Amino acid sequence: MSQLCYKIVSDMEDENVLFRSFRGIAYTAVAPLIVLAASLWFASDKTAYFLAHLGQIYFSIILFLLSANIWSLRYFDNSIYQKELVTLSMMAFALAISGALLTIYINPAWGISFLLLFTYFTRHIKFINIMLSAIADQFQDLINKISIILCICLMLILTYWVNPYTYPLAIYY
């Protein structure tokens, strides 16, 4: 048994272990948002209202944690991307705050729309693409997959808010 464990561990490369850990953390962090977004369509109207808000709050928490993680990387190994990392960290933080403010002061559809649009368009910002080109392809693919999953979840939540049959936004008018 111990030889089998040694064989398994010795065959692993450090990068593969790092990627699998990163992938596991990413999918584990996104899983509750997937469940919340999907459960909107199977819950009663009163419950779905709270689930939609909870989904947006959870997405904002993910953005705050992402912002803090990026902020902590700015001085790692004298990175040449210090300025860009600070900008990216502030963008994630401002995105979460702006989405919350739009939800509070206008309505949740505006907040979710803002989060969805900027989550999608951040991937097309030039300095982000330059920074992503410096990392391995498997990490780039994972980031793209997670971004698509997040956009789909936000679209599901937005679709709930603008549903013409139940019209949950009526509470705000």
C-alpha cells in the first residue's frame, strides 16, 4: 500500500498539483452560486426573491475575495505588473460596491446587469489580456471557463428579475 502511495505521489508534478488545487478551489467557490442561480426557477416566488438577493451577495463576496487575493499578489516576486494588479484589484472591489449600490438605490435588475456586463467586459481589457498571456494555458482555460460560468449564473439571476410572468421587480415600484 505504501509503495502505491509513493508511486502516485512521485508521478505528480508540482505544477499539476498546483493546477488541480487551483481548479478545485475555483469550482468549489463557484458551486454555491450555480446552486443559487438554478434554484431560483424551482423555488416559490417569495423564496426566489431572497435567493436572487443571496446570489448577488454571494457573487459580491467572491469579488471582494478576488480583490483581496489580487491585492496580496502585487508585491509577489517584484512583479512587473504591480500597477496593473492594483488596478485590477480596485476594479473588482468597485464592481462589487457599484452593483450593491445600484441594487439598493434603483433595483436588483440594474445591479445584476452592471455586474454581468462588467464581468463579461473585464476579460476584454488589454492589460488583463497581457497579464493572462504570462500564465500557463491551462490556467487561462480555467479562468475562461469560470468567467463563462459566472456570466451564465448572473444571466439566470437577471432573467429571474425581469421575468414578465411573476414580475418580482414590482416590489420596487
